[in-house]
Amino acid sequence: MNAEALAGLLETLVNIPSETGHEARIADWLASRLAAVPSGETLQ
């Protein structure tokens, strides 16, 4: 991953509301991203 892609990922992450106690939206985004990776594995 290059610096530009990493910066884009960071921007995406900080723009997803995830206040303490309300992290479901960012967790769902991360789970779907990991599930899309052929070698990724997530627990449901």
C-alpha cells in the first residue's frame, strides 16, 4: 500500500462516525472490507 492509498484509507476511517459506544458503523465497514479480501476472515 502506498502513501496515497494509506492517506485515502485514513480519511475514510476518520469520516465514519464511531463515537465511544457507537462503533457499529465503522466495525461494519471494516468487516465488509476484510470479507472482500480473498484471504480475509471475519467472525460473525
